[in-house]
Amino acid sequence: MPMRTIKQYFKQPHWKRQHTWRRMIWRSLARLGLTGLHGLPVHSKWVDIHRRRMWMNNLDPAFEGYRIVQISDLHFSPLVTRSYLVQMMELVNKQRPDLVVATGDLLTGGHQFVHGITHLLERLKATDGVIATFGNHDYTMRGKKQWHIGQRLSDRLENHLEKHRINVLRNERAVLKRGEGEVIVVGLDDEWTGRLDPKKGFETCNGHAPVICLNHNPVNARELLEFPWQWMLAGHTHGRPMEEMKVRGKVIRKGRPFVAGYYEVAPGRHLYVNRGLSYGDGRHGTNRPEITVFRLSCAKNGTTDEHR
């Protein structure tokens, strides 16, 4: 078979003929948590493009059908390749978003990946642009002990993203407008590194406009019920029901209160946990990469049911 034919085979695969062996590759990588190394064209049916109606109280009718696409946990690094993430960005654009939100862990590995993740997110096309918040990996994994090292990385990342018109919210808010109507998006900073400050993020949210909260780690969703969000969009978990951490050299495992998908945390308070685009985990199924598409809709009689 000529080399040119082989290259064409990989660039424009006949999925019906290749599905079996490509699925085997995907599952093998997932068992090792290495799905981000998948360099071949990604079959769109392997990506979970989850569609959900986002019912909201006090939503101005001008926002009816407004489309928000959530991505999370890109972890751009040597283990999550640029070619793989480029394909994911293209899939996001095909959803025709009004707004894209990226809920943290944009990179893993330090300063050398700042330019790359910026150019990847710059590929996204949405009417109202891209809003990003940060997760623990955007500060490095040093946590609170060496916060100043992580602070330098996150500040540099924010500066690069903002220069390329990506709106970074770190305990801040953005206001979406349609005619006379408004929707407020509050982006909280990372909880694990001690940068989260909800009082600062929500300090001016005292009106009737509905509020969407972006919060990388959903572990504190119930603690944040005192603040006026209707929907919280999170990531961090990769769909893994257990969390592992080291305490004094020992690995401790504990269950997560929110793992993946939709939760009604309290009446009228809704949480969605996105599994992310990288690091599938074969121990709990393949945990396919996820792109979530929300369509805003005026709540009727407290309706919260999912509508695809």
C-alpha cells in the first residue's frame, strides 16, 4: 500500500471499517489514563456531546435558546497532545456556541505550556467569546505550601489569555446582555490552592438577574448555597468516584460527593460536573471526554427536567 494511501487512511478514516480496532486503542489508553495521547483523528461518537436544557428563574426571554458550551480539564501537557485538543476545539465550534466556558485545569506542567493553551483556546469561536476559570493544575501541584510559585504561573497564564481576548474570572463576574436582559457569570478561583473567595466573586450579585457560577472543584457546592447562583458548572473529577491524596506520605482515598453529571443540590440550585477532555480512567469505564451544551430557557413552574 503506497505511503500516500496510508496517510490518507488515517487523516480521513472510514469509521465503520475502523471502529473495532480504534475502540480497542481508546480503551487501552483509558486504562492507563492516557487518552490525551490519542493522536489519530478522534471519532466524534467517542466524545460525549451532552445536551441539557438550563432552566432559569427570572431569565429574560431574549436569552431563550442561548447556547453555552462547557469544556473542562484540558490539561495541555506532554500527555495531552495539541493535535488531540485541536480536534476537540473543532468539535466545540461545531456546536455553534453563544458562549464557551472553560472550568479550570487548562494545562499541566508549567510555564512552557502557557503559549500553547492560549493558542488552543483562541481557536474557539463563540458570539460572546470565551470565559475561563482556573483549577489546581493552573497553579501547579504545589498547593498552599508554595503558593507564590503557583501564583507566578497563574498570573502569567491570565495575562496571555487576556491578551488574546479570553476573559479570565478569578473571583470575578461577567455580565452577558441581550437587549434589556442580563445573565451574570461568576467565576471562582481555585479551592485546593486556597485562592477561592466567593464573597468577592458574588459581592455585586444582589439584583434579579440569574447567576451561573463557574467553580472548578464541586466539592464545596453545598457550602456555597448561601450565595445567589442558580447553576454551578464544575469539572475536576474526570468522572472518578474516589479522590486520592497524600497526607504525611500516606495515600488516603475518600469518596466524592459529586462525581459527574447533573445534581439538584437544593430546590432551584443545580450543579453540573463535566468529566473533562483528558485523562480517561479505565478503572471506572472509559470515562469518555465530554463537551456539554446548555440551552438557556425560562423556568416554568419550577421545571428542571432535562430536554435534549
